Amino acid sequence: MATEETPMTRRKPIATGSDWNFETLERYEQAIAELAREYRLDTYPNQIEIITSEQMMDAYASVGMPVGYHHWSFGKQFLSVEQAYRRGQMGLAYELVINSDPCIAYLMEENSLMMQVLVIAHACYGHNSFFKGNYLFQTWTDASAIVDYLVFARKYVAQCEERHGVEAVEQLLDACHALQNYGVDRYKRPSPISAEAEARRQEEREAYLQTQVNTLWSTIPERAAPLADSLLLDSENDPLGLHRHGRYPSEPQENLLYFLEKNAPLLEPWQREIVRIVRKLAQYFYPQRQTQVMNEGWATFWHYTLMNRLYDDGLIDEGIMLEFLQSHTSVVSQPDYDSPYFGGINPYALGFAMFSDIQRICQAPTDEDREWFPEIAGSDWLDTLHFAMHNFKDESFIQQFLSPKVIRDLKLFSLVDDDRDDSLQIEAIHDDRGYRRIREALSVQYALSAREPNIQVWEADIRGDRSLTLRHVQDRRRPLGQSLFPVLRHLHQLWGFPVKLESIENGDTVRRYQWPIPEAGRESA
Amino acid sequence: MSYFIDRRPNARNKSAVNRQRFLKRYRAHIKRAVEESVNRRSITDMERGEKVSIPSRDISEPSFQHGPGGRRTIVSPGNKQFAEGDRLRRPSGGAGGGGSGEGQASNQGEGVDEFVFTLSREEFLDFVFDGLALPHLERKQLRVLEETRPVRAGISKEGVPARINIVRSMREAQARRIGMRAPLKRALREAQEALAAEERQDPVLRNPARIDELKSEIARLEKRIAAIPFLDTYDLRYNHLTHQPMPSNQAVMFCVMDVSGSMTQAHKDIGKRFFLLLYLFLERNYEKVELVFVRHHTVAKEVDEEEFFYSRETGGTIVSSALTLVDRIIEARYSPEQWNLYVAQASDGDNWDDDSATCLKLLDESLMAKLQYFTYVEITPHAHQALWDAYATIKTAYPERFAMEQIVQAEDIYPVFRELFRQRAES
């Protein structure tokens, strides 16, 4: 049991059995809200919607957006969810929660009473407080504006479909989707989005954007700031100094979609606006991609704690508690790497183990903990937990808080797969020599920068053939996958002129790619 | 602060548009898959809708990703026997892989390489029948108006007990009971009050005769109230039905097949597919489709489905025997006024020498006038014989309602079928 407080006088269970009704749900919600206040879980207001399983599949297919523009890929998503559900391969996740203000959470009508209570604890207080508290969400998303913005996006896309045809819009969206992971400013805080302002500004922007692009592509370019000498061609090769104007853009650009929106020479204003919409939505989902372990771990930790409190206080009976424990156990189970059920590390399991372990380190530190975590061993667990939730993302959270005990419990090991070596090597296991290395490796595994290739806009040849050159900074000889060519094709559609991509490792160009593929051959090394 | 919203009454199928977009986008793929399954599978299976798989690479949404190669460090849970520095053999092959790469395996198609989803029955059949139209359905529907169908037409006071409308009857009864009781109850109340007033008086002043009178009055009123029937005959209401004429929406399909010695089982299998496709097609267009199986060698016989396809016969071939039998069955059981009549005939083209002329006469003079459509497939790789020529004559005479094609092997069926029922431009 999760509490150290003396249990209050046991009350009568609010309800028993597996049937629920709105009245019992409301009473449970209030009871949980009361406990959440005690644990200082600060949340957005909750909008809890009861839906059918079909509606859940719909919600799923639209990647959890309550409203979305139409696109075939969401249909594909729907079909595969439906297929998996029908075959019983997958129970529908029993909850879906949207980072918005008010925070929208879906409960399926088929859920038992226990499930509904569990989901309220997990989504409406766990995830919700995470959305409100975590620094990435605070910095990158504007919960109060997202629903309005989605409405705006849907309307705008529908309008474009009417005006320019479904197919034209679809192709544009395909191209944008291919690049959406590269539609994010990683370091700069984006300006908040709001539907009203968006609609009002949209027209001004259309006009303004076009003039910008026109300036850029005008035939009499202004001189750009001269480059550092080392980057220039030798004066021997360029006696007239034609190339002394430097590169455009002068700094590499990580936000590909932003760069295209502002600079692609041939896009129509409405096309730029759609690029912008995809970019804004990618931005909105960006924190979620980086906080999977923390977010699920936090929500799981709190549903576990809250359910136990409900039981200790007598608000749920043994029946519900047993049903809950069974469900909770399967949520946090972690199959071994050699199990047929293994599908990578379960973020619920890892996150729950880590948050629980932080609580343990605070409440009952061992000598090992004092050595590894001198600052938090023996500190106030609630303060420490909130601190961890507020200030980290998966990468840094693991780097900071993965304890030897969790490594031992999960029996983590790290393995090196090097294509120059004909066998795999075990680099570290859960022993004194291995803890730090495993922690380091796992942290890297969750770093977005390591999961996705590092690709940036290097140069747009605005004075030459208008080709766009991207640079891929290759790390540890990991090449780009085959999907590269379709992506380049999409990029080419947006840019309108040839697109080149160079893989650079340690300063050397390792590979070059180009689209359209030149007649002579596919690529040159 | 939290609030609950019940969204269940909201529209479902929010994804319907997206789903349609997906189907439209991969129309070519899906069609190919559907056509393959029509050719390959037993046709009775198709009733259930269809699982379609598309190679994942064709519908993937690409993004920049790491490819295989280079140096990677992977952290996994559940270490059992490894110690630091252990070296392991690299497992061969990618995910899954497995031994077979046979056609059967791709049927199951759950691998990483296939995107599998289920078309609903409707969607599946739409793909199968895409672009096909039933010949001359409209005309027949408009002409035949003899059938009627009962339609609800309000409430009536007369009817048979089976159609009692209970709710309305009870409502009438209640209204009547209230209406009839009201004056009695009022009188009763007055009498009771009078009685009470009388009894409240000083014993000296009471009028015993009055009291008796009131008491008997009260008793009489109570009896009358109790006597009001709970349900009376004139409370009863009945659902009223009228008969509305409706277009005939039923069809009979005659399957005619040559089972003489020259027809092999392979021929029959091809014929079976053809019949089943036609059946499926008719079933989609008519509410009710009946099947009549007629097989023939030198004599024709009406049989059940099992016998039609699987029993073996030998002997010569007289096609007109079958056509005569069909004609007789139509006379006896399926009036052309009420039924849309279709004939589908499969044969290898053999016929008794002078019989083809008889067939020609029979069709021209009697059968064609009654039929909606006559389809003939000849399953043979060889040159045509007399029967084909005779039918060709009919085809020129009734180009709208007669179709004939040659099939060599099973794969030809579907294209032939499409050819037969190609959507005809309005002429």
C-alpha cells in the first residue's frame, strides 16, 4: 500500500460490483479529486466523455485529436485499429486523454466500474497533471488553444479541398506528413497558437509571406553577409568573387517545414498555410514523443497510489481492488527480451518502476541509494516526485533517476550491434560495473536526437539551379533507411526544384543522394 | 473542477470519410486483391466480406529513418545468462521471416509486409460489381405491379385479434373508465358527506330514514363504480393495414448445364463459378432469388444443387431437351408476370447434329419473349460447333438480352462475367 499516513476511518464503499452509472462516477471523481488535492496534483479542469467502443476507434484513428482534418492516412489507421480489435489482438486502450484545457478524457461505456475509476485516476489526474506541470508541455503546447486550432485547421483544409480539389490537398498533406517530424523548433519556444488570431492573421500572412518569398527570389539579390574566408572558394577559382555572398540560409535550419513554408519558391499561399498547419500540429505532439516513459509512469504511479488510498479509506471494496490489481499488473508487466510477447521496453513498466523507486529512495533509502542519490535520499517524497515530473524529459529523467535497483529488478543489459563485427557483444549488465553504462545507453535510447536521424537544411542555391541541399549528420555510421527516397520525392514536390541530401560523418561526406535521380545512376558514393 | 458528458448519442463513424478516402486512394490495389480472391476462392465464401491485404511498402507513409548498419547500442530487459563481454552470434534474417514464402502464407498475411484490413460485405461486393449493371431491371420493375405488400395505415376500430394495438386499446379503456366513473364518484362523495353531516348531528335530531336512504344510495353507487368494466369491446383498437402495390422484386435463375461425357469435372467447376457469380449478382439486385438447376445429356432433368454439380453422367447431348424443360417449368411455376427470369447455360459446345436448329426455334419462338436475360458460356479451347452458330443468330436477333462468351480456363471467368454484364450505355 502506498501511503504512510494513518488510514482515515473506513467509510462505506461508494459502490460495489461492476456496473456504473453517472452518479457513482461523479462521486468517485469527487473522492479522487479530494485525494489529488492532498497530493498536490495540479490539473486542468476535466471534461470526461463517455463514448462507445466504435467512437473510441474513431478517436484512436485521429491520433487522439478530438477534431481533425480529413486524410486517408487516418482511414488507414482506423482500418488497422478495427482489424486488430476485431481479431482480439488488442483490447482498445481503455483510456484516451487529450492535452487540452479543459482536459478531455474518454471513458468507454463497456468498461466496468473499476475501469472507469481507474481511468479517472490515471487520465484525469495522472496525465492531466503531467500535461499541466511538465516543462516541455508548458513550453511547447498551449492547452487552451489546441481544440480551437484544430477546428480552424479542419475548416481551412476543407475549404482548400473545395477550392483546389481533394486530390491536390491530399498530395500536399502527404508531402507534409512525410516531413512532420522535422517540423519542430527544438530549441526556440514557439508562439502560442489560437484559432481566432490564426484565422484573423491568416489572410495578412498570405500576402506578407508571398512578398517575403518574392524578395528572396528576386533576380537582383542583395548581398548577404560575407562568409568566413575558410568557407569560400579560393580566389583562384573564383577570381570575380561571384560566390563571395555566402550560403543561404546562413545557419543550418532544423525545422524543415518552417523553412519550406517561408522559402519554397513555388508554393501558393494556401499551400504554405497547410504546411504551417501540419507544422503546428507536429509541434503540439512534440513533447508527447519525448515524455512517453515519464508521462505513462507518472499516470500509472498515481492511479496505483490513488486506488490504494480509495481502498484504504474504504471507498472501494475488495472485489474492485482485486480486479484493479489484476489489471494494473498486466499494464506494468515487462516481458523479457526473449519472450514471444516482447515488444521493446514497456513505458508503463519502466516509468512506474522509476517513480515508485524514487518514492522508495525518499522514504526508505539504503546505503546504495545514499551513495547514488545523496540529494534525494531521505527527502520529502512528494516534493521530489513533483520536481522530477516538472523538470525532465525521458532522456534526462533516465539519466538522472534510473537507480541500480530498477536496473536489477528489470535485469537490464546493453548489447552492441556493430556491422563491422560479426558477433554481438554484451556491453554491460546489472552489476556494479554496468549500472552507469546501462543508464547512459538507455538514456540515449530515449533521446529523440538518437532515434531520428539528424537532418537539417544546409543550403538553398538561390542564385544557381535553385536546388535545396540537406545535410544528414551521420552518427556512428548509421545510414539512412530506404524510406529516404520517397521522402525526398515529397520534399521535391514541396520545394519544386532538385533536392540533394549529403550524409556527413566526422566532417567527411559519406554519401550523397539526389531527387530526381539523375539519369546516369542512382547515387554516387 | 470536472464534468461528465455523455457522448454516446453522438454520431458514430466519424472516420467514415477517412475510411472512404483510404479505399479510394488504394482502389487499384483493393480491386486487384478482390479480383484475385474472386478467381481463387470458393465463391460462397465471399458473402462474408473480405480480408484484403496490400503490401505495406505501397501504402507506407515514409519518413526519415535510420537504416540497418552502423553501430548501435540496445538496452533490453530480462537478462538471464549474459555476463559483460559475452559475444553472441548475430541472429540471421529480419523479423519473422520464417520458412515459407508460398502463396498460402500471403493469404494469412499477418506479417509485417502486409497491411491487412477487412472490407465490409457491402464494400467488397461493390468492388466485385464495380461498373456492372443489371440489364433492363428498370423496365421490368415498372411493368410488373401486380404484387402487393401490406403497409401500416393508422388505427381502426375493427380488425382481427392478432392486430390489436394494446397501447391504444388500454389508453381508450382508461379514458372511458375515467369518464364513466367521474359522475358516480361525485355523487358518492356528496352522499358520503351528507351522511357524515347527518351522523354528526345530535342523536335527537337525526333522521334515521334519511340515514338509511343515504346508506343504500352509497352502497348502490359503490356497486355501480365497481361494475364499470376494465376493458370493453369498444375500447379495442386495431392496427390497420392497407395493401400497396409494389414492383416485383424477385427473380429466378435457371442454371442449365451439359453433363454429358464430354464435360469433365474441370469444366463443371468453371461452370459452377460462373453460376455462383451470376447468383451473387442477382442476389444483390433482387430481394429474393430462386435457383432452378437443370442438367441434361440426351434428356434433361431438374435436380438439386449437389447433384447438379457433382454427380456423373455419360452419353450424348441434346440441348433442346433442357430448354424445353426450362420452358415447361416457367409455365408451371414462374409466371413471367411475377418473376424476373434469367437463364445461365454452360456447355462445352457439343450438341446432337440437327438439334441446334431446334434450340434456335425454341428460343426464338417461345423462351426469349419471357426472359430478362440469357447468358451462355462455352467452356472449350476448341473451335465452335453448330450450337454456337445457332446462338449467334439469336444474339443478333436479341442483342439486348442475349450474351455468349467462350471460356478456356478458370481465370477467364471474371472478365467474361464483366463482359456479359457490362454497364450498357442507354440506347
